[in-house]
Amino acid sequence: MSANILLNDTIVALATAQGLSAIAVIRLSGEDAIAITQKVFKGKNLLEQPSHTVHFGLLHDGAKTIDEVLVTIFKAPNSFTKENSTEISCHGSPVIVKEIIKVLLKNGARLAEPGEFTKRAFLHGRFDLAQAEAVADLINAETDNARQAALNQMRGGFSKEISILREELIHFASLIELELDFGEEDVEFAKRDDLKKLIKRIQAYLLPLIQSFDEGNVIKNGVPTVIAGKPNAGKSTLLNTLLNEEKAIVSDIPGTTRDVIEDEMVLGGINFRFIDTAGLRETQDVIEAIGVERTRDRMKKASLIIYLFDLTQTTLAEIINEEEHLASLGIPYIKVGNKVDKADASLVEELKKHDFIFISASHKTNIVELKDKILASFQVKTVKAGDVLVTNLRHYQNLLQTNDALDRVLESMYNGVTGDFLAMDIRQSLHYLGEITGTITTDDLLDNIFSKFCIGK
Ligand SMILES: Nc1nc2c(c(=O)[nH]1)N(C=O)[C@@H](CNc1ccc(C(=O)N[C@@H](CCC(=O)O)C(=O)O)cc1)CN2
Ligand SMILES: Nc1nc2c(ncn2[C@@H]2O[C@H](COP(=O)(O)OP(=O)(O)OP(=O)(O)O)[C@@H](O)[C@H]2O)c(=O)[nH]1
Ligand SMILES: [K+]
Ligand SMILES: [Mg+2]
């Protein structure tokens, strides 16, 4: 495995944010991490210090002193990566960080790839793959719910249970394969009834996990919410009102917004990404037409559509016609009558029968009610310590595939198929389960996962 070659190097990266800060932390990991740090450090001999101790000294490049620093040392296997590691806390100027990294490279370290520290921790068995992925989710958490879900996953989540169930299934697969070795003889080492019971038990564990994804996905990724409607309906005004910021240009000229404008906001523990779009109409203007095309595209990908009707510019018949089109998309939507401040009272009365919410985006009327309605379409419970929730699409897909493969095992048993086919279906479910926790991996899968991490993690 190419991973072994990688593991011989000592890697270095800035672990804290780029740019000005009071203190910056530079992290090294690998066989020679402490020795390389010692080469550029003036102070106590780091090689003689116990693990998990901090030491004051000067960092230098030849005769030049770069900075006054603190160095923390971790001795293998007692570090995050389970390798020898050091952390250099220096003053936060990017110039200092650059000089220190430069001198460490000169002394035998190499720059870390994105996620390489966590990848090493995984390869050395600190945690399984699903837990490693949760480290990235934890760093990227945008709400407290997302943070708690990621922390739960990082601290174990479904990892242990899945690996236990997988072991039990492996046991059956081996027994069945043993039967095959006996060829013609009619032996049955693997009791079919016990196998059936185990599969039911595994599926009873998988199903709630699979079902948790709808909510888990909302918690981790937020809800893309498109604000759509005809030109001048007040979409950009509403975006600004929701965000409490003059984000989008508002004018009385129809066709003002051409490109998509978006920003995020946390409502009730969920991250909503509000997307203002170009007004929907037939247009000869080439640029506006591209904008309208983008609107339609975003509407298809949305998890929620806030559809704005300009109450001063429309009739009941038109609204009903527009709604039919909206409903045909098959995406949850909220019908909003805007400019209620200038609307005809009888139209409002009429629309009340059609589940509308009436607002004035510019006067900020009924905005709280609108927010409540938005939230009501995405109820999530507060995630608590220990709650197990699937938030990761890869895990979700593998759980579904495992479940399907187990269904096939049950079906095969029901149809009395021979042991060799049964064993194949079991092996298939073992494969999908093993990919979740990383018992089964490929370099491609690992690259794909860890390349999405930030450098220094
Ligand atoms: N400065 C710093 N802060 C950090 C990290 C880090 O690497 N450095 N972490 C990185 O993500 C997280 C903490 N994770 C860590 C996990 C294990 C060990 C560690 O040294 N483990 C040893 C000793 C355990 C003990 O004393 O109980 C071990 O497992 O043997 C360190 C950090 C968040 N904060
Ligand atoms: N009276 C009234 N006017 C409003 C309200 N909301 C928006 N407007 C006005 O309606 C006009 C159009 O508003 P925009 O927010 O630019 O409309 P839009 O839907 O983004 O328009 P396009 O980007 O051109 O599709 C502006 O003059 C706004 O001031 C409202 O609640 N009441
Ligand atoms: K406009
Ligand atoms: Mg606009």
C-alpha cells in the first residue's frame, strides 16, 4: 500500500487559521518530528523530555533567530496521529509562520497534504474511517446541532456496533464456505434459522440509521432555500429582510437580479441557505435569460422554495395557474403573498383559503410568521450527546446497499438456493459494511475522503 511510503516522512503544516493572529500553531508528525524540531530549537534538549510536555526556547535558521516559541512534544504512540509529534506555538504573523515552515522543510520535513494528520491517525488505528470523517464534519460544523452530531460520530457513533455485527456475519459466511468444502456431503454448519435471526437483528439496527439520514442531512448540510417568483415580486427585498443586511440590489425595475445571490442564516438550530434568484419571465435580454435559466436550475435543486406573489400585480386566476406549475416540481414550497401593505383586501380574503402567508418584505410585516413557517417544514430535534445519526451521504448509501444485500440473503434462503450463492450475498453485505468503517478501503476512497479536509488537519 502506498500509505506505508507516506508514513515514513515527517510532515509539517500550519494548524491554525491563515492570516494575522496572536499565536499560530505549526504541527509536525512522523518518526523524526522531535529530532527535526530539535535541530532548529535553542532551549532544553527536546529528545530527552517526556511526552506531553511544553518547552520555551528560540527558533532559529542558522545564525538568525526567527521567534520566541513554545514547543509541545508528543511521543509515539501517545499523540493524535500515534506518531512522534511536535507543536510549535509562535507569534501569529504569517511572515514568522512562513520562515519557520521554511526552515523545517530545509531540515527534512515535507509539507502535509490536506487531511494527512487525520489520515495517519486513521491508518494507525486511532479511529475508524467513519470517525475520521466526523473529524472534518466537526471542524466544518455551522450549527451547534451539527457540532453535536459530528462529535457523537467521532466518539464512536455507530462504528462499534457495525463492526460487531459485521464480525458475527463473517462467522456465518465462513461456516457456509466451510460447508462448500465438503462438496457432495449434506452438512449444514451454519444453522439457517440462526442466520435469519442475525440478519433480522442487523436490519433492525440499520433501519433507524437509514431513516435518520433525512434529518441528519439537514443538520449537517443545511437547507438550500430558493426565493423565487416573477420579476419585482420583492424577492431581493425579502432576502435582505431575512438576513437583516443590504445584500442584494433592490429596484423598481423588473429584471434587476440576474445572478443568484445567497447567504446563510441559522434558524432554530438549522442552517438555511437563502438563495435570491432572477425573476421568472420570458425575456429577450440574453443575460437576463441566462439568469432565469439559473433560477429554474436552482429551484430543481432546492430543498425548499419560498415562492413570492406580488399581490398588487396579480389575480386569483393567475396565481392558481402559477401554483400548478410550482406544485409540479415536487419540492416543498411556501406560498407568500408580498406587498400586503398595498394589496386589495378581497384578494387577500380569497387567498386565505389557499394556504398563503401574507407579508410585506419592505415593511418587514409578518416576517416572524414566515420564519416560523419555514422552520415548521424542517423539524429537527436537538441533537444530544450519544444520539446516533447518519449525516454522511457515503454512509447512507452504504447502509442502503448493505440492507439490500441482506434482503437478498433472506430471499435466497427462502428460495432454498445453494450455499455458494448465499455466501456471495453475505460477502456483498460484508463489503458494504466494511467500507463504512474503513475495514475495506482503496487508496482512491481514502484520497477522496481526506483531500476534502483542510491542510493541517
Ligand atoms: N494543540 C492541540 N489541540 C487539539 C488537537 C491537537 O492535536 N493539538 N487535537 C487534534 O485533533 C484535538 C484533540 N485530540 C487529541 C487526541 C489525542 C491526543 C493525545 O495526545 N493522545 C494521547 C494521550 C492521551 C491521554 O493523555 O489521555 C494518547 O492517545 O495516547 C491529543 C489530541 C483538538 N485539540
Ligand atoms: N409596497 C411594497 N413594495 C415592495 C415590497 N417589497 C418589495 N417592494 C418593492 O418592489 C420593487 C421590487 O423589489 P425587488 O426586491 O427588487 O424585487 P425582485 O423580485 O427582486 O425583482 P427582480 O430581481 O427584478 O426579479 C422595489 O421597488 C421594492 O421596493 C412590499 O412589501 N411592499
Ligand atoms: K426589481
Ligand atoms: Mg431581485
